[in-house]
Amino acid sequence: MIAIVYGSSLGNTQDAAEAIAAALNSHEVATTLINVATIKRDLTPLLAYDTLLLGCSTWNIGELQDDWYDAFPLFQKLDLMGKRVGLFGCGDQFGYPDTFQDALGILAKAAIASGATLVGRWPTEGYDLYESLGVEDGMFFGLAIDDDNQDKLTAGRIERWVGQLVGELRGEASQVAVQ
């Protein structure tokens, strides 16, 4: 079973989490949705899952969403050795082209430092940004969603990302979905 753990201030990341859960369920992959606000004082229940999908929007100038910000010190202390972690995030690439999806990078680097294996990297093609902590070697650390400017692309991106993710989790060769 996969835990989809999200923080959402305005509802976009929650909507994405629910759409990702539905898409995974259509691939016969069981999921549990967890709002990080409900567990931010004790993240140890996450250790019961082999795979975590973490959803976080980027706020202000490259910051974590409020509930993730509160939970982050505890997240950094988790032992994620042997866990697979995928990431998805919401942001505004035109309003914040220098920090779009920084939250992906913040969470990714903490997960890697805690021993996790990242899954679900996503291409930067089709996005307009200058730089981002959420990008490494020309790839986002996870699915980048921009409902402010590219809302018509969100459903298709989620479907492609979930298909890619399912393949990775089942041990198939990773083929990154092209926009």
C-alpha cells in the first residue's frame, strides 16, 4: 500500500493527491490519503508504508506549505532506508520562475539524506522556469503541477506520471513520460 501524504492550504495539492490516488487505484494499487496536518506532530505512522508519495506546494519565495513546514523537522529525523519516495507539487511557474517547485527539492533532499530511494522524476519540458531547487540534471524530483497557468494539462500529466510510477514500482524500466 502507498501512503499519499499531502499538505494543502488552498486545496490544489489535496485535489492532486485525490486524483493521483484515483489513478493509482485504477491500476489496482492500494493507497491511503493522509493530510500531513493530521500527523505533523508524529510522523512515525508513515514508516508502516513501503512507498510514500509526498505532495507539497511551494509558497512565498521557495518555502514549504505551512503544514509541511511544521512537520519538516520530524520528517528529517525519519529513517527512510528501504523506502521509496515519490514527490508531487503545485506552484506558479510564471509568478515564481526562480523558485517554482522548490518544495520538491527540499523534500527530496531530506528523503535522500534519510535513506529513501526516489521514484517518479519528471521532465522539465513544457514548463517555463529559470531555476529551481526542485530540478536536478534537467528533471524535476517529481511531478510538477501548475494549476495557475497550465490547469488544462494537469489531468494528463497526472495520468502519465502515475503510469510511469506504477512501472517503476513494479520494477519495469523507467521511461519518463514526455509532455
